[in-house]
Amino acid sequence: MNVDDIKVEELRDDELKNYIKNINDEHLSHIGHLSLYYSIYNSILLIKEKDEKDFIKLIKNRGERELIEKHYNDLITIVKNIDNIFLDNKDRDEVIEKIYKIRKELYNYLALLNSYIIELGYVYETFDYSIRQRIAKSKYKNLHWSDLRLNDFLQNILSFLLENTEDYNEFNYILGTIISLTPFRLTKEKFTEIVGDSLRKSLKDMPKSIVENKLEKAKNDFDSSFVKGYGIKFDDIFRQVESFKKFNIKNMTIDELEKEKKVVKEIILDVETVANAVRSLGLLTNKLYILYILKDIIRVSDINKDILNLENKNVLTDLEKQIDSYEDSIIKTVDFFQEINREAFNRGISIDEKLNAELENTREMLAYYNDIFFEKEDILYPNLDDIPDENYIEQNVNNFLQYLNRNVKHMGNLERKIRMKGLLLKLTIPFSSPDKFMNYLEGSLNIKVTSKEEIFLAIDDIHYFMNYFNEYKIKKDS
């Protein structure tokens, strides 16, 4: 639909409503076509992944392996017979229910796999921290505190931060990297204050289901052993995690620590391979769900049947062209669609119940289509009108902080530091300004609480990172 020359303010009320309906119908049709082509495209990649890495064999537990393999086979079979979808509606509801059930089971498995990745990550950080401490003691033992110009270093970091505030993602990446290279020296009280402030800001004006999900995710990021099924499903990974925790790190040499660290990394990579495959299967259920819901409005005559063949891996380029074409078509009308909706709202034009239901259906389909992480359904399609008040957020944030305080009491000093630092790195807005971050950094590099060797190592590592980042920016801008 060509909308370039249309003057919205000159449209009659009935014309506005017609454009809203027609563009909405067009978007739905395009989303259906895109879901069809993405289903083929992603299935070809999944088959290739299974042939090359065989993620199924990486799953040691028989029950979990057989179920994931069954879901893989069921979904690939649906896609292989995808042209049958347009023949009749006889099995439509049954297939939709099957896809829905598979999606739910895959999500639960992915949540568990991610929980093991988090716990293995903490094991890895424990080995890494011990190695870094010993390297620092050896490398910097002959340096004196007077050799360090700490104030100049801190000023350099502040200047570096202020030079890189324009790009939000880059700025957060810089903060996260510097935090990861810095000794963790926050008191429990200061830590909970930072976490609480960050959560209150990031949860403000969020729908209730998203607030609850983000707090649950923060709990899991801190300690994933509370995830439902942890230690029961994929229990071979659980046993590996527990075996690493029993190592007497103080009595291990650097070579022994490096060896075990490498083993942990290899396990993480294997679990990530399985998790990524499960996520890909989950995203495939999203596209198939859309396809079966919208199949009646997809123009069959527009479909290039030659690229619906999973056996032909050479069609990926053709699929990409089809996908780009439909996505470009949606993008060209999105601004106009938003503009006519604003105009209708400003004029006080009422949208009838039928059209409103169609618009809501498009929002739901877009939620599934735009899901790139394989999210939980109540997060994917939240009730946007269910916004909790400040008291609700305050109460739930305080409950989370109490959860943190209860758990850190039962942890050793090293585990507590590593888990607290890990959570800090995953907060959306850990520090509201460069000054607050600098206060954190000064505290971490304070000779009264951190050895000079650790401070020297952190400074060298941060200097290296800043030089690397500056070189990267120069190349990117050139």
C-alpha cells in the first residue's frame, strides 16, 4: 500500500477508520507470510545444527534427551508438511494445542538449562578469581603503593566514561566490563541499596506481570538453585556443578585451577549449545503458532512453493529475499499506521468492538513474531493496563532485598562476593550517574580494603580495556 502522498489531517473520519483496518489486515497477512518463511528458514538451520553438532547427543539424561528429540521431530515434521496447512481446518485446533504444549515444555527446559549455565558461571568465576589473586601477588609484589598515581587513573576513567555516554548500550558495556575487572568491596548494606534503587527505577510504569518476572529473574541471576526442577532435571549437569564446589581451592596450584577452569568452560559451552537449540525450537513454535492462527488470511497465490522444501538447503538466500521484502513492506507503513491512529485518537473517533479485537489480535501476533529471546508468555503479551502502583513495587522490591539478605548469610566470603558482583553486572541501571559509579570504583580500589597487588592488576586490566575500546571506536568510525 502506497501511503507516501496521503495527508492524514485531510482524511474524513470514515477514511481514517478504513485505512486503520486495511493496513492492519495487510500487516497481519505479512506477519503470516513471514512466519511461514521463517519456519522453513529456521528449520533448515536447526537440521544443519543437529547434523553438525548433534545437540541431542549432548543431553546425557535419557528422559530429557528423548523429550527434546521428540519435540524436535514433531516440529520438523509439521514444517515438512507445511503446505498441507492450507488444505483444510480439520486438525487446526489440535495442532495449535500441540504447538502450545511443546512451547511450554521447551520454555521450562530452557529456564533450567539457563540456571545451570548461571551456576557453572559462578564456579568459573571462583576459579578465575583465585587465579587472578595469585597472579597479582606474584606480578606486583615488588611494586610500592607510591608507584601508583590513583587519582590520575580515576580521572582518566571519568573522562573515558563522559566521552562515551551517547550510546546507552556502549555505556552499559563499559560499566559492566570495568565492574568485572574491579575487586568487589561493597558492604551488604550498600549493595542492597544499589540493587533496590536500580530495580525501583527499571520497574517503574511496567505491567504487573513484567514486574513479577523481572524480580523472579533477578532471584535466579543471584542463585539459580531455586529454579523449579533444579537438581532433578538434567541432574548430570547438577552433579558436575556440585563436584566443582567441593574443590579445596586454597590448596590448588595455578595450573590445577587453570585446568579445572578450562573444564568448566567446556561444560558451559556444551550446555549453551543445547540451550540455544532449545531456544531455536521455542522460537519455531512462535512462528508456527502465528501461521496456524493466521492461515486463513494468507494469500496462498503469493507463496513460492519451490522454497517450502526443507531438503533444499540452497533456498536460504531465496527465503531471505522473501523475508526482507515483507518486512520492508511493513516498515514502510508503520509510521503512517501510527500517525492515523494518533489522528483518530485526537479526533475522539470511536473504534468499534470488532476492529478493536482485530487490532488486539495483531498486537498478540506481533508479540510472538518479535520474540527473539523465547520469553515467558505472560511477559510476551502482558496486560498493558495492569500497571501496579508505587506501593506494590516497593513491597516486592523489599521482599527481594530480604531474600538477598537471607541467602548471603549462608554463603562464604568468596561465594558472597562473586554472586553479589554477578547480580550487579546484570542490573539494568546499576548506577544512575558517572559520579555514583566513580564512588563505587574508589571504594573498590581503596588500599584500606583491597591489597595493593589486586589494585595494580585491576588498573592494568582496565587500562588495557580502555585502549582496546578506543581502538575499536576509531576503526568503527573510520
